[in-house]
Amino acid sequence: MSTLQKQPDLPEPAYPEVDSMLSRRFGKEVANYFAGSPLNRLGFLRADNTFLSRAVKHPSTSFLLCNELQPLVEPNTPAGQGKLHFVKYEDVKPVIGEDPWAHPEEDQIKAYNSEKYIPQMIFLGLDEKVTTGGLEYEGKNLYKGAPYFAVDVTPRESVGSACESLLAAQKEKGYEISKGRMMDLDPSHAAIYAAARQLLDWNARNPYCAGCGHKTMSVNAGFKRTCPSKDVANNASERPPCVTRKGVTNLSFPRTDPTVIMAILNHAGTHILLGRQGRWPPHWYSTLAGFAEPAESIEEAVRRETYEESGVLVGRVVVHSTQPWPYPANLMIGAIGQAVPQGEKINLGNDPELEDAQWFSLDQVREALSNGVSGLDEPAGSKYKEGGLRLPPGTAIANQLMTAVVNGVFTGANSKI
Amino acid sequence: MSTLQKQPDLPEPAYPEVDSMLSRRFGKEVANYFAGSPLNRLGFLRADNTFLSRAVKHPSTSFLLCNELQPLVEPNTPAGQGKLHFVKYEDVKPVIGEDPWAHPEEDQIKAYNSEKYIPQMIFLGLDEKVTTGGLEYEGKNLYKGAPYFAVDVTPRESVGSACESLLAAQKEKGYEISKGRMMDLDPSHAAIYAAARQLLDWNARNPYCAGCGHKTMSVNAGFKRTCPSKDVANNASERPPCVTRKGVTNLSFPRTDPTVIMAILNHAGTHILLGRQGRWPPHWYSTLAGFAEPAESIEEAVRRETYEESGVLVGRVVVHSTQPWPYPANLMIGAIGQAVPQGEKINLGNDPELEDAQWFSLDQVREALSNGVSGLDEPAGSKYKEGGLRLPPGTAIANQLMTAVVNGVFTGANSKI
């Protein structure tokens, strides 16, 4: 093999100038909704308070405001083109203070006071496509672009009235805190919001140390929680020893729960296994899904969840694509699998999660992907014929998996299976 | 498409009789070390104390004993054929008691006493290949096989002397608690141990509720921790409200941290990017790896980690296989990626994790896979020539990824890329 050969049915991918380090999509790759962030996270600068302090005050910097995890958005945008509305340093300063990263992290930990409320901030990354007027920071390399932060502006504690004033001023300008799940954003804004939501939520959900029961504090620009050894609120007396203070521990880092979601074909490759929950609208089905468990591979998790929910026994499993899902912290790993010949019988008696599961022909699924997709709480589209199969929209990885199957990706002459 | 077409270069996979619901491997699928468990977990029976009570006392049941997370093993087994040694109910009864699941879970939670030490047990699943003499349990379906449990027999608290007696009796018979990482087990025992270790460790690491700071208790046969509303040790007075008591919360369930590990090809497909840490033996390299972060797809995590550690910019990413890694709770998602033409320059200046990273030719890697593989703390094999490239052994997914690349899987005429 001297060069990577491409699939004969695809054009040679064009590689344009690299306009951002990490945000482009490639070849046959499916970038699912909530993935595809335009930002370079620069995780190695999260403990660098000089960088953070400069970034927070820079004129090119954007702040995403979240109230109870819901973001500030532009009003009246068409579906799929929703926009987050970002504010500037001067807007948010009354909430976050003049310079939240004035001091090195080490000093902030020493000054930890469990009774002092600090609104949660997250450093989301740099938009490197901004080449004019952006921040330039000389670390070991030169980093250039427009910084993005998320700020929790839920009106509470010492910043209650500052948050209320900020939100009122934005409302005056026509911007509003959104309601419900954010499934109608422009894809790049969806990815920015996903990171903001998941990290704000993780910090809020984990105020106490699971290792010792004491309160923890947010460090690393929102990407770590540490269990300080002293607390100013308690006369700075020494706290009991905590395992999280020795070496690296996963308790200190954000949690992401891997889940599996799978389009399962029968052995002949003519039908797809879909299931439905009782609370879903009539005729609405989706691919089976569930959490991966400790110490199993994704391939095993796909087989186990399919067996538990439907009784179907799966052989070969191939991963298709993945989708972050920030409600609250899932990583959906999308797979395509094939039933074994003796394992196609549906049995809902193991785990009573599904109301029904059925084998649908590829033609039925193809038809429904054209005419019957909608969000769970949306009406079916105008092309939908009552009684026909309904399926999730393109923002759901379930839809992308079924689309790949009916288009013969993974199962045709250049099979991945 | 009327049938699933197989890769022309592979024989049609044989589908033997299904001898176990979930444990077989299929076609081109790579089952990595620590995956491929022979047990059906039957997760939906974990809250069924009637099932658990019968399983724990059944003559076909096997108990894996762990002391400080290290398992009881058979002595003097050849590398790759190591065996866990399982004991019987009568052996372990002095530690776990007559019937640890005598009462429904609901009643156990009501009787919660934070000062009472209960040795941690995990229900690992049923070996359904055991068709004679196994447990038969009629739930909504009929479940048959030999049950497996893990038990924490670390000598401590009220069971200190019972654990010591049990371990001494096993030592007398020639069985021993192992030392170090368990990388030499027979693959099916490796998978059983991985689940035991990860779940015992998760329970031990999380004695307190991250939501409210109070002590939690293990339920669901070791797969859940709950924050009881009352504690007998505190006069059964009502505890403060806790968010984990309302609805479903990820804080109650075991944590698994998704990580990415990737064989990155240069754009022409002639070289693989490998890196090394300073503490590794000379000439020892491996594929790059790192934790997935909140709200990014696996494909994005592969690109970000490769950029952070090596400066290389990656285009297309395809998942190859996955590997559970119970030290302490990782799920390694193995991928193969391709650098973009302008992104092949190595720059170690971003994240100082690696001492070196280099592009190695496929021939160099092929040669090292044949003659230079060993564990990190093992000597190189007899065929190794001093100064040559050294690589991780076949139990590491890194080795499987490189093997797939040099064999042309994913990159040949039937490319997955």
C-alpha cells in the first residue's frame, strides 16, 4: 500500500487550506448534531491564569450566558438556523468581577472559601478563523483567535441582582433565555452550547467530593473540581485527608457517560430492528439504545442492550459515528450490527423498557426517512400519511444510522461489516 | 441490497449454534483483551432479591475473591493462560453472611446504617454454557446457567478476621492473591476480572454522594449507589433533601470514562504517528491516546488529542474496535485516522505530555510488531535487535490498531477510510 485508496464511489476529498485546527469534517464522516465545534479548546491553557485573564478581558471575546442551563438566544430564527447570542466583557463584568483569573490557581485554592459564591465560568476555546482583531497569546506556541466563555448567570446568592440586571438588559435588546431542548440551533452553535451546558451542569451537579463528602471548588476554567485541604469558611483549619488529593483521580474530572445506539439488520440485510417506548407518539419508532456498562466493549454493549430490550442476538458490530448529547452528559456511540441467523426472534420479556419492537423493511424505513421524520414533540410533516412509520429527525444519530443503512453504506460491496 | 455482502477477501463467517447469548466474536471484529466476557450480565435481574438470593446459594455458583482489588488466582500458569480461582458459597459464607439478599432492596434501603460495614458484592452474570447443574430461574423468561459473583474480601472492619481465615485457607490450597496488573490471564477470565475490578473500585471510590455530601449505599447487586433518606446510625432521622433522590441521575450509576487511542497515518498512508513518554524504556513507542472531553464526538477527540500531543492535524477518523480498561474505569475507543496534507509537521510544544513523537514507516512498524513487542515492564523478546522500535503487546489495543493498519485493513481496496 503506497497511498490511502479512497472508496471508488466517492470523489477524492478536497483538502482546502486549513482554516481552523480542528473543526472541519472529512470525507464520508458524519458530523452529528452537537458535534463539529468551531472552537479549539486549548485544554493545556486551562490552568494558565495569565492566558485566561487576558482572554476574559479581550474585545474579541464572546460570553455565552446560561440561566438554569438554558442559553441566551436570538429570537425568531428559522428551525436549524437558531443562534446563540453572545455578550461582551463589559456586559458580564458586574457578574464575574473585574478579573476572575487575577491570581494563579494555586493561590485561589489556598484562599478557598466554601461560603463564597462564585458564578461558574467555562473556557470553551478559541475561534481560530478570526484572524483579525483576535487575541494573540504567546505560550510555547503562538495561539490566535477569538475566545469563548460560558457563564452561569442564574440569579442566585451574591450575584442575584447583577444577573437579573444583565438578563433584563438583554431582554430589552430582544434577546431571550431559551426554553426546552436546544435542537434547532445552527450546527456550530449547537456544538458550542453542548460544551457549555455539559460543563456547567457537571459543576452544578457535583458540589461535594464523592471521596470524602466535603465541598469542592471549580478549577481549570471549569474542567476540574478539586477538594481543597483548607476552607477559609472554617477558620482555614485542615480538612480530613482525601484520596482525591493524591495523584490523578477521575473523581476530579468531568464525567461523560458512553451510550450505545444501534441500527440492527436482520441476517439477510433486508430489515432493520426498531423499537418504541409507550410514551412516544403513535407509529413513532427509533433505533435501540442504552448505556454502556463498566468493563464491556462497545461491541458487547450493543449486543447486550439489543438482547435485553428486544431478545435479538447480534453478531458483527461496526461503529458508524458518534454524537455528544449534553442531557446531561452522554456520548452516543452509533453502531450498525447484524443479527445472527438463529437470533432474529423478538422477545420483549427481559427488560420491560420498550412497548414494542419490530423488524421494518429497508423500503419502509427509506419511505419514513423521506416523509415521516420529526422531533418527538413535533407534529409529523405535511408529507406524512397517517398510520405510516414515524422516525426521528436528522439531528438524531438514530436517523443518521438508518440513513447509512438504507443507502448501503457499511453493507454494500465496500462493506464495513 | 438484498443480502449483506461480505468482504471478498474474507471467508463467509460460520455461525455455529448459539451456545451463549452474548459472548461470541464475529467476522473481522477484534475482541480486545478485557472484552469478550463469557457471562450474560442479566442487568434487569439486579434488583430482584429473590433471584440474587437463589443465585448466591446455588451449588453451581462461583465467587471471585478480591483483596484490595487484586484477585485470587491459580499459581504458576503460563503467560496468557492465567486463571482466576473461584470459590464456593460455603467458603465465602463467613464473610458475606447466610443470605445477603434475604430482603427486598427497598427494605435494605430503609434499614440503612452508615456505620455497618457490608463487604461489597457484585453480580457478574450467568455462564449460559453451563447447561447441566446450573441455576434455573423463571422470571419473565427462563434464565439458565452458572452464576458468578465478585466479593471484596479485603480484611477490614467487622469481617476482618473472616476474610483473613478465608484467604489463609485458599493459600493453604495453593491459591494466591495476585500482584500487579492482570495482563496474563486467559481472555475470558480477563473479561470477568475487568468487570469485578471496575465495579468494586467504583463502589470503594464513591462512599459519599457528590450531590449532598452524605454517605451512600450500594444497591442493584453493586451496579448502583443510592443516597438513603434516613440513616439508622443517626437515629433514623430524616437527612436533608438530595437531588439524587428525584428521578434518574448519573451520580447513582457507575462511571466509565471514554478515552481515544489512535493510529494516525500520514496523508500518503506510508507512515504511522507514534509517541513516547519519558518514563518508558528506550525505543518503546505507542499510539497517541487521551480522554474524550465533555461534548465532543470521538472523531473530534481523536483530532484534538493528536493536535495537543503532537501538533499533527487529522482529517478522516474511523473507529476500529474498543477495549474496556479497568484501571480504574476507562473505555478505550480505538480509531484509525489520516493526517491532512498540510498538517503532518510534528510540534510537541502544546501539551508537554510526550517526550517524543515520530512518523514510522509501515515496514518499521511491521518489523517491530513481529520482533519488538512486550509489556512496558517486560524485557524485549529474544528476536528484538537492540536499537529497533519496541511496541506494546497484543493485549493492548494500540497493537491491534497498528496491526490493522499494516495489514491494510481500513486502508486497502475495501477501505473504511
